Amino acid sequence: MSFNVMGEISVCILSIVLLFNVISSYSLNEKSSRFFFYCVLNVFVCTLSDITSVYTIDNYRTVPLWLNNVVNIIFFLSVGTIPFLFSMYCCNFISHTKKHQKLFRILSINPIIFFGLIVITNPLTNLIFSFDPELGYVRGPLKHLTYIITFYYALIVIFVALKHRSEISRRLIFVFMIYPLIGFSINLIQFFNPELIFTGTSSFATLLLMYLAVQTNFTEFDFTSGLPTEITLAHLVARKKDAYCITFFSIENYNTIYETLGSKICDNLLLDIANKLTDIFGKTTFRVGTKFAVITPGSKDIQKKISRAINHCEYYNTDKTSSRIEIIASSVCVPEHATTYKEAFNIANTLIAKIRNIKGQKYICCDDSYISEIRRKKAIFEILEKELCPESTQFQVYFQPIFSISEGKFKYAEALSRLKNTELGDISPAEFIPVAEEKGLIERLGQITFEKICKFISEHKDTIHAVSVNFSVYQMTNPNIVEIVLNTISKYKIKPENIIMEITESIFIDDFDLIRQRMIELSNAGIVFYLDDFGTGFSNFANVITLPFSTIKIDRSFVQMMEQNTEMVSLIDNLIKTFKESGLKILVEGVENDIQDKLVKDAGTDYIQGFLYAKPISQTELLDFLK
């Protein structure tokens, strides 16, 4: 019989190309990549041994019997190993529990061991093949064993896919059920047409199709939820010419659920939400990072659908657990409020951040007022980027004088950042500081403010005794903060005691010991520390007295409570007395009338800051004020 091996030769060459591609492009430390590499390597060995066996069989009279046996044993071993490795590759993506993995190993490994023993012992048993001096290559009674084992492993992949159908996407279920059947169908063609050599061809075709499907699933489809990813969404949006509305759903307590219930429950949760959103919005549902997105033709009646989706996804129940899911959503209309996907995504994220600050709010649909607000924030951000430099005349430092009761005069001043005379006019700190925090400019803002203050003190050493400066958590967690502060002071040739660093209580939440160590280093260098806004954060008296503070600033809310509630007067009097007994001075801020002034003085305050004494003023005004 004449054999046609052209297909096998082509596959052998393609396998070599794919092997080099895998080695150079993928990390073989990753389990699925290793399985794929083993599959390709096995296909290469199979096709090469198949081509070689055809030659040795055709020349059985001249090729030594032992060599013919070795070549054919290698061929049959590789033929049986191919479906085994394919099943391992597929099931690696499906089954994750130890119980199921153990069952899969039993079902997979035992048959391939049995098959391998039959092949290796074939020269003694002739169960699969033998060589007759006259007839040459003769098929044995188990000549169809390779077809049986291929069919067996195809059934395993299909069984595992069906068994775990609730844990993987519908698309992958289809992939893992159909492709084993494709490979087996090609083998059937060879079964009925023995002259055609399709062993390697069928294996390579199946492997390549499966690999492309799985890898496409990873890049354009999210494996966990089975939804198209942001790549597909961005491509779809770029091609859309008609108006549409894009809505993003955010799971606010995802991290809490993950830490409490684990990754497996979270994967099932994401799949559950994906299925629920798909049931409501159809195939225009996408997975975008930690969010979900849906596209609808317009914003008309969308609120009802979104409310239904949020309510539908709010609870996740299984036999073992029940969790409440906190979901919020925002919608953006294109091209009405955004012209590109990136712009729509950024607007939606801004709206989601806004929802978090509105109690009871779960959904916002973008309108003109939100667009105006977002555009203003963007403009402020651009102004900050441009003006946050020591030479800026628009980013200024104002000062609010602090009155010393014991000395009866203004001795210090607190520095306050201001944006003046911009294209948007004067911008309040209440507006530009949140933008700086959101856009990652707050540390730069703090450093530029500090530079301007040091320069101002340097130029007016005879008038300015000390200035207090607010340092944010972003600055204090900078590993180089000690060097930055001391180098800036040295650069402008001022004394460390000219600087009072104001630290809020919230700074100590994340890393108390780290901040404490940096404060001690700066304090040893001569820097003075104030604890700002005491009573609004999380510090306690025990922590405060272990830190190098010289003065405690009592928040204005305490002053207002003293004025409105006589019981608070006694409480705050005792609090101030306790601090003073520990050697700390007291500064009360926010004093705005004579009643408040008398109350804080009677309580034993050392310093007073407030509109009753002085409002924030410019550098020139401060010099005149102090003189």
C-alpha cells in the first residue's frame, strides 16, 4: 500500500515553527503554557516518527527489525500521548478543586499507563503490529487501540466541560466539547482511508484551533465571566456610528468578599453577575477590569433596566454562602457627552466616585451639569499641572496669623495654598485640593508650598519667626521625606525651628510606627510639630503623648459645640487641662465671635486662630500685619 505523507511533512515543519514561537513568546513557568508546549512537542515527535515509520515500513527488508520496532513504538506512544496531553491542557482551564483534579488524574493517567505498557511490550506480544518476512508490516488484534484511546480522552474533556458548566463560560463549554470531536472525526477519515496519513495533521489542527480559541478567549474574552473584554468593547465603540449609551457597573465590596470568601466564590460571583446582566442587556455586556459595562441604543427607559439589574445582582446565594453585593452604576451617552470610549470611561469613573459620596445613591446618568463639573475639574487639573512650580504667580501661599495669649501678640502664621487670577478666576482650596489628590498632584502641591514658604521666610527673617505648614499623608509616607525637608531648609538657609509641621490624625492610620520614626528624626533636627484638627480623626491620648508634638490644634467643631452645649465646655476644659499637664500647648482654631473667644480663653488655650483675630492674608499683608 502506498502512503501519502505530505500532510505529515507540513505539520512537522509547522510544529517546529510553533515550538520556537512558544519558547520565545510565552513563560513556560505558567502551567497552561507548559501543557501547550508539551502538546506541540508531542505532535512534532508524532509526525516525525510517523514519517520515519512510513519509510522503515516501506523498506522493511533493508531496515533492521529492531529499528523498525523502535520507530513504530515511538510513533504509537506519541499517538496515544497526544489525546492525553490535549485533555490535560483543556481540563487545566476547567477543573480547579482538588477533589475533581484527583478524579481527573485517575481517569486520565491510568489508561495512558496501560496503553504505554501494551505499546512497549508489543515486540513480545504483537498486539498492535508485527513484521512478517513476506508481508512486511502486519496490524495486530489491537490495531484500533489508538482510535479507542483518542475517543476515550475526547469523552473525558466533554464530560469535564459538562460537569463544570456552571463555572466556565458558555463559549468555552462549546470549545471544549466540539474540538475533541473534530480531532476524532479526522481520525475516522483515516480509519476508513488507511492510505491517508492524518495522525499528526488531525492532532495539530485540533491543537491549533483549540489554542487559538482559548488564547482569543483570554485576550478578547474574560475567562472567569465568559464576557467580551475591554478590547472588544473599545473596538465595537470605535466602529459605532449611531448614538448609544454605555453603562458601567462597579462592585464596591468585591475586595471584602474576596478576602472573606476566597477566589473561587468570587469567580462564581462574577460569572453569576455576568449571566444576570446578559439576561437583561443581551450580548452587549462586557467585562472591563473590575467593572462590567453594557451598551444600549440610548438613555430612554435605561434607568428602569439598570435599577432592575442592580436589584437582581444585589444578592448572591449558593448552598454554602449568601452575600450582599454592593453595586453602583453610571451611564454616559455618546456622542452627546463623550466622543471616544476613553472619554466615556473617564466620565463614568468620575460619576462612580461621586456616587460613593452620596448616601443611598446607586446610579447616576450623566447630564449637562455633570459634564460641566467634570470639565471644570479637568480645567483645574490642567491649571495645577502648569502652575505647581516655585516661580508661579497664580499658585500662591496665603497666611492666617496665630495669636499668642501669653505674649499678647501675633507671633506665628499658618500657610494656606491658594490659586489666584487663573483663567477660571480664583479657585478655592476646597475645590483644587481634592482634584490634586485625585490626580496624584497632592505631594507636588505640598512640596511647592513648602518651597515657597521657605523662600518667604528666608527673605524676611527679621519679621517672620515661624510658619506652620500642613504635610499630607502622601508627603509623610514618602521614604525620602526627612531628606527633602532638611535639604529644602538648607537650600534657603533658614533654621529648622522656623518650620512648624502640622500633621493630621488620619496620617497615623496606615503606619503609625513609620510616621513616628520620621517625626522623631525631623524633631531631633529642630522641626516643631503640631497635631492638626484634633478630634476629627482616630488618635487617642496615649498615642499623642508618645509623639514629638509641641502643640495640639483643637478643631473648630469643638468650639462650636462649646458654644451650643454647656456640657461640652466642661469636657473640653478637662481635655485641654490633661494635655497641658503633659507639657503640650493648645491652639484653638475657628474662633469667630466674642463668646467663643471667652470660652476658649477660660479653658486655658495658649494660641487662638480664627476670623475674629485675622483672616488669611497675602505675604505683603502679613509683613505689614506683623510689623
